[in-house]
Amino acid sequence: MRISVGSGPPVFRARAIWMDGQAGAAAPVEIGLDDAAQELVIGDHARWPFAQIRQLRDQAGGDQVVLRRADDPVARLVVPSGDDARVIRSRARRIDRVPRASGLRRIAAWAVAALASVALIVFLLVPALADRLAAFLPPEGEKALGDATLHQVRQALSEDFDPLRICDAPGGQAALESIGTRLAAGANLPVPLTVHVLDHELVNAFALPGGYIVFFDGLLQEAGGPEEVAAVFAHEMGHVENRDPTRIALRSAGSIGVLGLLLGDFAGGALVLFLTNQLIQADYTREAEAGADTYAHALLLKAGMPPEGIATFFERLSSDAGEPTGLERHFMSHPALGDRVAAARAATPEGATFAPVLSDAEWRALRGICTD
């Protein structure tokens, strides 16, 4: 440190090492203090306002002081002498403040933009493309999509390495086909129906692309009669005719593709489970559910079956204690449940009588379709 005294105030001069963050080598430099301008003068290289000077921790031996400018992330000034550093510290009152990480606003802006882009793709672009593709997907492509998704559902719900068993006891299969044949006679489906019962205790049924309608054995065991099964059957046929399952599958697959690119292959198992849940607990729009209901009411009446079957089924399920079943959760996901139950009852003509959907023997066979 050198302090010269003349006719004016004392002048501070000292030696330091300057690194501008661009050149490959450090350079010796003379530093001084300009108290009038409140600046540290670094030779001919830079002038740092006292309020902008910050001290960094010396990672070596603590025998020197490393300074930086708060708004410059790369330039460094190394002051070897402790006495010189104390003179600088007497002017730079904010020297011990922790420097803010630079670029945080820009990083945050990019992060928000990235999240917004993903949300735009998942919630707007993918559904729009899925709806358009569903309208042009040929029947063989839709059937292949249904085959693949059915296998995935069976695999995901299995408790061992084998896919979930499809129940096919002949008597039960014949009874189920009898209901399907009566309903299909009044329908105009875009693809032939393929109906399966899976050996699982879930109380649920769902439709898949390509004309698949899948019942769980738990639903057959919980149903109070074949009329309730027929009402669920007709409702799912409404989704098939409107190609709702194809749109759901394409949307889910597209969203999973986007998430897979972001999260990597390590998240594949979770994404597969997500897709399976989307297929089983298909959360259709309110309009799609209302359309399937209206379709089912008309179809049941054409087949000589009571439309109120779905209302009686749900009302019995909702009165039981315990967790909601799959079918109940499906109905509860829409706010107009009471209206839908009332619509099913209103669609049944007052005083109308209907022939039994199945005989007692056929109903017992249907409920035993999963019995070996």
C-alpha cells in the first residue's frame, strides 16, 4: 500500500491482480480509490462503485481477498495485502453482502415458458389432434389400437406375469351375446362389437377403440339383474358409436409421449399405469356422457329393455357403505349425476312392462361366466 500526500487529500495506491474473465491470464494492476466519485479504480481496466463491490470467500489459504462487482459474474480482483483490503473495506460498506445469482429472472422466464408450452401441447394441441385423427382412423387401425390397449389393461391389472384372464364359460358367454345381439339390432355402430368379461373384482365396465366393450366380473356379481347389465352395455355402446374411446386413447397416448420425452424412460412404468387408468376410468366430457345416455335410452327401448336399469344400479351402489366402486366413481366424476339418473327414469314410459332380458338360468350362467 502506498499513500501519497501532497497539497490535496491523501491518495491510495496498491498492487492487485486483475482477471477480466475473458483473457486467459491474470494481469498485475495498480488500484486506487476515487472518493469523490465513490469508486475503486482498477488501472485502465475498470472502475467499480463502492456500493457494487463484494467479497468472495478465499477458497485457498485465506491470505488474500477476492473481490467482484455485484453485477458482473466473471471479473475478479485479487488483493494480496490484508492492509490494502482493509482500506477498500472501509469504503465498500456492502462488501459482505452475498452476491445475487445472475440471470434468475431469465431462467425463471424460460422455465415458465417451457411449462406453458408443455401445458399447451398436452391440454390443447394433443386433444385437438386426437379428435381429428379419430375421425379419419380406419377401422383396421382402430381395431389394432383396441387390441393393444386391451392387452395393456389385462397386463397392468394382473397380479402375476400372465395377463388378466378373459372369462369364457360357454353358458355365460351365450347369455352375454344374447344381450349384445338384441341391442346391436337397433344400433348403427361403425365397427363390429367384441365383448369380454375380465376375471377381476372391480365393479366397472368400459369401452375401448375398435368396438371393444369390457365388463369386470365384479360388475356382474354386483348387478341386481340382467336389466342393469343391459343398461350399462347400451351406455358403453353409445361411446363406441361416438368413437369416444378412440379419442381418449389417442389423447392419453399423445400426452404420455410428451411426458415421456420430458421425464425419460425411467418414468415409463408410471406412465403405463396412467394410461391404463385413463382407459378404465375414462373421464369423458359431460357432453359425451349425456350423448351416451341419450343413445342408451333409445337403444334399450328399441330392444324392449327398461332404460332405468342404470339408475337402479347406481342408486343401490351409492347406498352401500365403503369406498365408491369403479362404476360409481365414473358417474360421480360428472356434476349432473342426479339429472342423469332422473333422465334414465324419465326415459322409461310410465306403466310400461318389459319381457325379461334373460331367463333365470341364463342370468345364473352370466354371473358364473368366470367359473371354471
